[in-house]
Amino acid sequence: MNKAAIIVAVSMLLSRVLGIFREMLLAHAAGVSLEKNALDLAFMIPDILNHVVSTGFLSIIFIPIFTGYKVAGDEKGGWKFFSNVLNTFGIALLILVVPAFIWMKELLQLLTVDGATPELIERATYYGRIILPGQVFIFVGSILVAVQHTRKQFLIPSLTGLIYNVAIVGGGALGIALEKFTGTEYGLEGFAWGVPVGAFIGFFALQIFGARRGGVHYELLVQPTHPDIVRYFKMMLPMSLGVGSMFGLEFIIRSFGANFGTGGISSLNYAYRVMYTLVAVFGFSVSVTSYPDMARLVKEGDFGQLNRKIWKSLSRMFCILIPAVVAVWALSFPAVRILFERGAFLRETTEAISEILRWYLPVSLGLCLQAVLVRSFYACERMWVPTLLNTGIFAATIPAYILLGGAPEAGLGIKSVPIVGATGAILQVIAMIVMWAKKNGTDGMKEALLNMVRALVAFGIMIAAAVGLDRVSGEFVRNASFVVLVVYACAAGILLFTLTLIVQRYLGSKDAKDILNELLGKVLRKLHLKH
């Protein structure tokens, strides 16, 4: 990884650590109760609105157009475009937020299955109305982050998730403390209030500071018919209408989770959040830092170099991701026990969620690869291709969610959600690879795919070893003290990660060889044995 990727990866890791700590507090306070289900469900409408205005994809849409002004030497035109996007689509979001706030309850009833009780809907509505205004700050901040990325400024943008999660954790801790000392029941209200507060500080105030340092120029300009705003809208439209893997998985958890009992939504969400840490650290760090260069290479017309960059990024990321997945799979029970098993989160919940987590891990492979592949299409402004592919495959999996999740005789139950999700995510990756190669060629593709196959073979070998470790250590990890379990998990995780890299190396992976040499060099330098 280069310096920028390391900055983003570290910030995302810290953000996910805080995110996991947030889930730890929630687990202690509410376990897998109706209250926790309600808080998880409360994010459905805010997330849908974010999706409609493509907040999560703003950098992807904004950067190619803004970079075009930069390449042409028209900096003034670039800042006018920035202001126009911010104002025009900000107004559009505000127009959507108001009716969503008013009819939050009706929207939740429409989008959830029959298993969602009236009490669940009422609490989710209450929390959702607290959370919703924060989406406006996230929208503004996402555009300011995109501006900073075009200038290769990654540090301040990388702090958004950290501050956002600090605010949620702080709000939750304050709510728990107030409830303890005053005797008044606040439920999980503190966590909900942390969302708009964290969005204001991390996405809005701090990013204004970062963008101003980078020389941003803003003016009150609203020209919705400007050619580049029309172009921006055309690029945004497929993302708004389409359903990607991540959005689809989170929607399924909230919409179908109530089918699996009182704790269905929260059980799926706990496992998903742990898995998502891998996606954030490996997939997003590589894709976010690679995207500006992808957009530049497209503008320069150097598609051969673009292909080589994409496949090198994918191959190296996959090489490191596989050992991490092996380690988390082998240590799923210790990980869930260490993270969550306290307070209202009981042993039987640990057993159930550690099993769900294992089924979710293959999803991380698909999501990490997609994070880079999708951006390669976006850099070429071919928004409809991944949108149609991903949405079509997601739509095709919905009957499987209904049939497998709602049929006790199928024997899958709640596990059907990660199993179907993983299948869909991997099919989406295969479809995107085929479409990309067909249009843009295969420079660098063959060697990358061979390295990925070697990584998957190593994955199979090491999972077999992990099964053996699980059987041998089963009683120990269930009875060990907290400190002993943490030491064991860290040692076993490092060992499994390293062994998986070594297996890849001996299977002929050049990526694994390079990574091991880099790691060995760093260790030797730390020990002052190499200069």
C-alpha cells in the first residue's frame, strides 16, 4: 500500500474499531432485544434517502467531472461546478427529508415484512426521526471530501468515520450513564442523538475546515440546467435507481430480519458489522485511494495502464484479504465473545452470532473486489453497466431470501441471509469482470486471476486447518478468562494470517512473496538487524 492508502486504511480500521466498540456498548445495554432491533431498523429510511441522492457515491460521480476542469486548466469553472452541485442537490435532499420525517412510520411499515410488530415500528420511527437530519450534513461533507481527494488530501477526509463513531459512542455512553444515575429509561436514545451530532462535526464542520485549507471556493449558485449538472445527474441516476451489494445486504437485514424472531435484525447486524470491518480496511482503502488515478488515466486515454493498475490493486488486496478472512473464520467464537458477551448479551447469543459471522465472511471477498471493480466502471463514466448487473443479480436473489428464509424445512433459517448474500455478491463480481474485460481488454488480468486462484486454494487449505483448530480449542475458548482469550486470539490470528501468506507464497503467488519480504524487512529494521 502507498502512503495515501495506509492513511485511509488506518483511519478506516480505527473507525471500524470505534464502530465495533459502539456495537459492544449496544450489546451490553440491549443484547438482541426489540430496542436494538428498532435502532437498527431506524437507519432504513435515512440510508434510502442517502442512496437516492447517491451520497455514498458522490466522490465517484464528482471526481471525474471536477478533474476534467483541472486537466483543462479551468479552475474557476471547477469551483462553479462544485458550488452548483452542492446547492442544487442539497436542495433536492432537503425536499426529500421533510416528507420522510413526517411519514417515517408509514414508510417503515411499507418496507418491512409482516414479522415487524407495531411496537418495533413505533420505536424505529422515533429513533429514525432523530437520525434523519444528520443525512444533510453527511451529504455536504461527502462533496467536501471529494474535493479534497482530487487534491490528494486524505488525512482530514479520513477522520469523518472516526468522529462520527466517537459521537455515537459518546452519546450512547452518556445515555447509559444518565439512565443509571437518574433512574429514567432512555432506551438507546443517546446512540441515536450521536448520529446527527457526529455527522455535523465529522462530515460538516471538520470538512469545511479541510476544504478551506485546500483552497475551496464557494458561491451561491443554483443552475440545475447547466450541462455538467445534467451530466452529473445522468451519472447519478443509475446509482440512485440501482441496488449494489452493500446497500442490498443492509436492506435485506432490516426488511427480512424480523422474520427470524425478536433478535433477528440485531443478530444479523452484529455479524454483518464485524464482517464489514474487513471490507472497510481492505476494500475501501484500496478503492478510495486508487480512484483519482483511475479517473486521471481515463482522461489521458491510457487504458493499458489503467487495466494494469486495477488488476495489480485487486490481486494484492485479495492476497492480504484471504489471510484475514481465515483468521476471523477460525476465531469467530472468541471474537464475538471478546467483543460482545457482557450485560444483556448472553452465551447463547454468542454461539448464534459467531455461526452467522462465518457464513458472512465469503461476502467480504465479493464486496472488497466490487469496491475496486465498480470504481473502474465509474472512472470511465459507464455507470449503467455495474448498476444493471448488480441490480439484476440482487433482484434475482430476492426469491431465494423469501424461500430459504421463510421455509423451516430448508434448514437454513437466519443463515439464509448471509448465504444468499455471498452468492449474489460473488456472481456480481464475476459479471463485472467479464464485462470489463470485454470492453477494456485484459492487460494484467491473467496474472492477477492466477494469484487470486492461488489465494483461494490457500484459503481452502487453511480453512481445513481452522476446522481442526476449532475442534481442539472449542472447550478452551468457551471457558478461558477474558484476558487469556484475548492473548490467545491475537496469537492465533497472527499465526493463521502469516501461515496463509506462506501457503500462498509456496503456491507461487508473487504478491504473497513481495508482502512477506516487506513484512520481514520491517520486522528486521525494528530489531535493528537490517539497514
